[in-house]
Amino acid sequence: MEKIFDLLARENMCVLATDAGGKPHCSLMAYMLDRQGNALIMVTGKNSAKHKNMQANPNVCVMVDSRASFDKGRDENIQALTVTGTYGPQDPRDLMELTRAFLILHPRLKPLLDQEDTEFFRVHINSILLLDGPVESTFIELD
């Protein structure tokens, strides 16, 4: 579990896959891990394709990898983490705190966060598959 949470804490970009009427739809996303470590928090426009897809089908898949660290020579093995999860809206009472925390990690997203139709959402983690190099893997089911 330590390698998994190290990777989630070290990286802050992912690919989010949603279902677009039976066809996959992938989006490059910024994220942060929630305090409990059981959900990823992201932000999107309410009119985006991914948001509409998640409204229709809340099952999602997220991929986080260490290629940025690997390319800089910091990792011995490249790691890839596949998270299956479920979309859920974020409690609006947390908006100010989330905005502040998100801007610390992702200051370039301020224009998105300034838009009125922006929504924070959570991907509740159901399972995690960590590939650590070409052959080592770890699977954890949380639900």
C-alpha cells in the first residue's frame, strides 16, 4: 500500500476514462488525494463531455503513472496505477477549502476554477492495480 499512496501523492496528473454511450472517452486531468486516501478529487466544467458521461454512468477508470519521474531518472521502475472508481459530486460546503488546496497544487487551473459552471467531484476508489516495472503487480480491492 505504501508504494500506491506514494505514487498518488507524488504525481498529480492522471487520465480519466468515462463511458460515452458504450465508447471510452479519456481526459487528461489534474487531481488531489482526499484526506482519508479513499478518493481522488478533480474539477471539470458541468457542460464537459466527461461530466455528462459520469452523470449517465458513474463508473470510471483512472490511470496515474510515474513517467514524468522516470524520464528525470528518479524511479528505478516505471509505475502505472489503474484505479477503478465511482463518480460522486463533492459537497459544496467544502468549495472554498478545496479551491484553495487545488490552486496550491495546480495554479495553472485558476481560469477553470474561476468559471461559474465548474464542479469539483470525487472518484471514490473501488480497486487499485499497481504495476511496478514490467512484471511486478499488486491488486487491492477496497469495496
